[in-house]
Amino acid sequence: MASFVRSVHSTFADPELYQASINPAHVEIFITAKGDFRASLTRIELPRLWVQYGREILPRIANSIASAERPPIFFLAGSEQVSISHNGRDLAYGEVVIAGSGSMRHHRSEGPCQWASLSLTRDDLAASGRALVGSDLIDRSTTHYLRPTPSVMSRLLSLQQAADQLAQSAANTLAQPEPARALEQAFVHAIVTCLSESVPIKLGRGAVGHSAIIARFEELLAVNYDQPLHLAEICAAIGASERTLRTICIENLGMGPIRYLWLRRMHLARRALIQAAPQTATVTEIATANGFWELGRFAVEYRALFGEAPSASLHRSTQEVRASKNGPFAFAASEFA
């Protein structure tokens, strides 16, 4: 079993590296406030179970698409933090989200955030449910919100904290067959208990319709990331009124659609600047490729958001960013404070 167990605790000073290390979902992180980005991520891959624990210090929007094979179980891991918005709904400490397979999710934090996720394959979760409680646990095609009993949630949080400590200070112990097997079995039992003994949180019909609209909105932006879209054509393309789209964007993203489009393109421009070769690329080319035509205004707004000029990002070393493509546990050395 030891050869199949991997664990790592990494710290990050760049959201690009951080988002690339989060599995099994595809994640995009857009920082929404100026400041020095700091994050840490603990990842443990046991034979059947994957465990993650993340800490961040800046407000952000995180867009993610859940794995179809390993849809995650997500919860907040810090008791003193404020709730975060999950698909437009406030997710409080002590609640659990089971993401629907392949679903799009929007997480928005307003300050420092600690979160954890657990994932089993659909078949492993179904088999565990049948073995321990005699039935399949939940329909994994849709997203569910649950409120476990305090004792059940406390057990889950204690296991997450123990796993994080092992990954940081005793990774060799965690790699041994018996400790790894014991930890995995304890987690699986806690997950099954959580899913079978929790109170479901019902969502209104409007929440389902809003999820479909925000998904169409994200798809439109992805296809037209370099085009200066106008609100009227956005509404026509996704089949929603201006008022409805504004309401949904504020619920999910904390801002209107035009502001979000600007923020998203700013982060895409920053990514392109950092990854470009300064010998051949220019700020003008990258800015206009991402839909920014007023270059003076772009430079001022870029500095206000990221704390440096676009030219400084272009000439920054790309070694750490490119290292994120080398594997799921690429490490960016920095001090998390």
C-alpha cells in the first residue's frame, strides 16, 4: 500500500500554482482584493480516498468544475472564519456540500478562508454505503447541502486536522500500510455516517434555474474571453434579462456581470504576462489579446489590482509557474503567514 500513498504540504505565493495543485476539480481563482497572496495546501492520496486542506488569506472567487468520477465532499475547516458563498448560498461552518458530478461551482470568500474536501470514486462511495448502512447514500448527479449533527461533524473535522498534521510532520508514518489503512477506514466511516445521519438543506426552485444561467454565462465568457462583450448581447446569448443576470451574478460572484468580466480578463492577462517570453512578447499585444484597448487605463487598473505594473509581470521569472505543469504536487516555496 505504501507505494500508492502520497502526501504533501505546500505553500504558495502565486494563485496560478495554487489552483493548478487542487485536485480533482478544474479550478480558476480570481483574487478580488489587493495584497500579497499566500496560501497553503495539504494533499493526501490514499488508495481510495483523496483528502485536501487549503488555507488562503485574500478574498477571492474560485470557479471550479467537479470531477465526474470523484465529485468532492466540501466543508469549511476554520471555526472562526465567516461563511463563504457557494453557488450563491451562504455556506456556514458545520455544513457540508456534496458536489454533483461534473457540476460547475462558484466559491466566494470575503476574507481568510480554510476549507477541506474529500473524494471517493462513485463506485467506492456506493460500495461503502451498502456495506455500512445497507444502501446507496446519495444521488451524485446533483449538488446536495447537508447539516450533520455536531458530533458527526466534529469527528470529520478531527480526522481532517489529524491528517493535516501527519502530512506536515510525519509523512513517513502516513506512508506505512497500516497507519494509511486505518486513516482511510476512519475517514470512510465518518463520510458514510455524515451522509446518512445529516439533515438535508432544501433549496428553492429558483436556485436550480440560477445555476443553469450562471453556467451559460461562464461558458459565454470562456468562448469570448478576448472580446469586449456588452451586457445586452450577453443577456440575449444566455436567455436571461439584465435584471435577472445582475441578481444571479451578485448572488454567486458578489459583483455585477460587467465587473466580473473585467476581473476575469485581468487575471487572464496577468497569466499571459507571467507565462510569456519577454524577449518576444509585449504588454500591448497581451493586453489587446485579452480585450483591453485603453492601454493607459489598463496599466493603472492592473497596478491597483495586482500591486505591480504589467511590465513587471512580463519580466518576472516564469520558472515557478511553469513548474506547476510538471505534476500534481509541484511545490512553490514561500512562507505562509
